[in-house]
Amino acid sequence: MAEGFASRGWRVATALMLVGALAVIILPRVLSAGPTTYTLATTGPPGQALTTQLSAAAAVGDFTVRYSVLGDETAVRRAIQDDTADVGLVGSGEHAQLYVRQTNAAVFPTLVSAAVRSQAEVDAMTAAGLDPTQIVRIQSSPPPRETTIGAVSDAGRAGVGYVSGIVLYLALILAGTGIATTVATEKSTRVSEVLLAVLRPTQLLVGTVLGASLLALAQIGALAVPVGVWVLASGDTTLPPAAVGDIALAVAWFILGLSLYAFVFAALAALVDKVTEVSSALMPVNMVLIGSYLLAVIVVASTPQHWVSIAGSLFPLTAPLVMPTRWASGAVPVWQLAVSMALTGTAAVLLARAASVVYRRGVVRTGRRLSLKDALHL
């Protein structure tokens, strides 16, 4: 493990991860653009109802509306074509005509269209003999109460679960790759042969897994600590009360996931004869982790009660990444969490036993790459 901390490659990789974490914090602030401004071109002064409604929408949407009064319809069309205006408005009421660039976003044109209709309603009510007080009273009628119903009980808690899934995926990939690279390096340099003279294969396997896992955790800390400090220092992020327990549960799932996959990574790396062959040897396990990650962030995050989400959270190989995300939705029975953890723990023990057999036979075979089938039948 000391050699791993001292290696140049590990130091470079950790430094790059630290720089990446700082970039995530700093770059958005440096590159953030100013407030959005939309330009509305008209053939005459816009009506008061139109400007009032657009000003209210601008205050809510944090953008600015600029008005450009042009001579005629041709000038308005030219302003749209020349990209000096976002929306053109000619006429009013039922005879109003909007001009919008083909590539323009639909948000501002929709707001202008709604404001034009509001202006037409005001004109119609005025023509019907209503005074301004009556018109204001009609327009100020409160909207119906709105209740949002989502797939999760607490969006903030679900967001924490979503982030936990991403962090767990990166942590398992980093830890597994570090374990496999360490095993392959020890085998290719014949260090493992020297160590096996004083240690049993199982002792060497456990020591290698623990040491490489600590190196990976140090790298993860270099990535997570700056981001965590920044979030806490910003003072505008409040975690839901249940999210604290979800984070603790995510740590427990990381331990379970690492126990499930660590020895498999080591066993597969013991089959190769060169360090350059590690990536291809780990492909099956990495595909399972990638599939679990995609299942968690695409399917489970949006539909936690779908049968695919339930199955993925109970199946041991996908549970370490899927269950934390699904649990954060607040819709998982406790018995499913208990069953999932029990199945994953049992699978970890069985895989560790099988992996120790493969490791014991593969680490002493040099000269050619040993297949998994041969290692199991030796």
C-alpha cells in the first residue's frame, strides 16, 4: 500500500481528480452568463396590458424585456431575420400577427402570445362598458390551488439519493480498478511469488484488497471533500432530515458493494499475465456496474415502484447501486431493504470464496493468460 501512495501514477491521478473537483466549483461561476434579455419588435407603442404582463413574467423568470418600435411590418420581419429581435408583433387583438425566428426557443413567444390575448380581453371588456376597477377585479381572480404529485415523496431527498448513486458508482469503479491493477502488477513483477513464500494466498488476497481499497478511498476523498466543503460553506443548501440517514445507508451500501465486487476484481486480475490485459479482463464486471448505474439514474430515479426498479434493487449484483437511489424515493418497504442487504451480503460471501480459489490458482500461473474456466477446473 505504501508503494501505491508513493507511485507517480497515483499522485498524478489524484491531483487530476482534485483539479477536476475544483473546476466543477469554479468554472460555472467564471463562465456564467449575465441575465437573459428578450427583444420584442412592434409597429407601434405596445399596450399597457401587454407590457404589464410581460414585466410580471420577467420578474418571475429572471429575464429582461426590451421593446423596439419600428416603422412597419417589413421592418419587423427584417429585425427577426437579422436577429436584432426575438419576437415581432404587428397589430393587436384578433388581428395580431407574431413573427418568430425558426430557431427561437418557444418560451418567450408563448409569453408574448398570452400577453396579446390578455390585451385583447382588456380591450373587449372596455368596449363592453366595464371600468378599469371592474377589469382589474376580474383579472385578479385567484387561480385554482395546485398540488404537485411526483413519483417520490420528497424531491430533495430523492436528489440526495440520485447523487449517492453516482458517487457509489464512481467509488466502486475506482476501487475495483485499483485492486485489479495492484494484483496484476504484483503478479507481472513476481512480487506475489515472494510474498506467497511467507503468506497464505488468502492472506495476500485480503491484504491486497484492503490496501488498494484505501488508495481508492483517498482518491475519492480528493474528489468529494472540496465539493462537500463548498456546499456546506455556501449556506444555501439544506438537506432534508431523512437525507442524513440515506447518506449513512449509502456508506453501508458502499461497504457491501465493495465486499461483493472487490474479490472478483482481484480474481480476474490474477488471471492475466500483463498489466495491459487488465481492462479486457474486467470488462464483464464493469458492464454489470455500468448497467446498474444506468438502471439507477434512468429508470429507478423516475419510476421507483416499477417492477424493473424493484427487481434491480433486490438482485445482489445491482442492489448496491440501485437500492440507495430507490430507498431515497421514500416508497420502499423496510422488509425489501432488509432482504436486499441480506441477499447482497450472502452473495458477497459466496463470490469471495469462489474468487479466492481463482486467485490462488491464477496468481502462481505465469507465461500465459489463464481463462476463468480453466482456473475453476484446475
